Amino acid sequence: MTAIESPRPRPRAFWGDARFFLGILLIAASVAGVWFVVSAARQTVPVFAATRTIVPGEAVAEGDVRVVEVALGQLRDFYLTPGALDEGLVATRTVEAGELVPDSAVGAATAAATTTVVLRSAVDVPASVGAGSVVEVWEAPLVDRGSYDVPRILVPDATVVSVTRDDSVMGGAAASLEVVIPRADVAAVLAAMAAESALSIVPGGGAGR
């Protein structure tokens, strides 16, 4: 007798395989992810950029900044936006002209740890010293008229707001500087000025930036 062959099972259609659908989902998710990243990178947000160099302790007002549209992605929350420019804000660090203004670079004036004073330098100030430069303030205490003690550092870390040079002074150029100093140094600086000490401005590590 001839054996009767059993019918072969029909092959299962490939689209009925769960792995096929899983692969389609993974491809779709990958495409969507790339689209989201590209789309987010192209989105811009309005933030503030400094129109001039702003030094610590200076008030930050509308005239000191301008609105720019920048693609920041996830960093958008770290910069100062138009809606966050409140009255009474001061710079807590130097913000260079053209730099985007970080939220961390401004704070309430009542919490400021610095203030500004105007000093007259007993020696010429280098041309490289300007707004935003970091300088040292040296003091030579007055001993007798025309005689001074050994100079010492009075303020090791001051930031220049402005420099006014007077080349008409006989015996050499002179300069008055508005500088930002820590409030803790104010008493010592005022005492040195009252005692007619010779104050000198010496460029620090950030001068001429």
C-alpha cells in the first residue's frame, strides 16, 4: 500500500509576525525622535544680550540690554528673558558687551555684596585698563608730607566701571577710576582716602579683557 502524505502547513505571512510590527514601531519612533530634536534645535526664544559691558553691582535696565532671538534648546531657562527684567536688578558678575545675560549673572540690589567708589590713581593707569578690567588697589600710607610708607594691597580684586584720564596734569598723566569693590572693603578704602594715602591701580589677571 502507498503511504498517504500529510498536507504541509502553509507558511505564515511575514506581516503576521509580531517582530515585523515591532520593527515598524522602532523605525517610526526613531524618525519621530530625530524630527523632534531637529525641530527643537530650530526653535528660537527671545533672551537679553548686553549692549555694553556691565560690571558687578551695576543696575541692569532696559537700556543696557537688547532682545535677541537665539536657539538655546534646553538651556532657554538659564538666560534672562524680557519678562524677567524687574526693577532693582544688579549684575552679580561682569557681563561682556554682546554676551547673553544668564539668570545667574543678576540679582536683587538689596542682596548685592559689592558697591562702587571713585578713586584717583597716584600713578598712570595702563591703556589696557578699561570697563570690565579686574585690578588691584594698592595703598601707600602717608607718613609725612611727600613721604609715604611701603605700599600694600588694599583691595585685591576690584572691577573697573569707567576710567577718566587727565593728560593735562603737570608731571604726568593722572586718572580717576570708578571701581566696584566688596562692601567689606569700603571702610578701609574710605579710611585710606581720608588719611591722604597714595592709591595706585595695578592691572590684575582680568585687565584688558
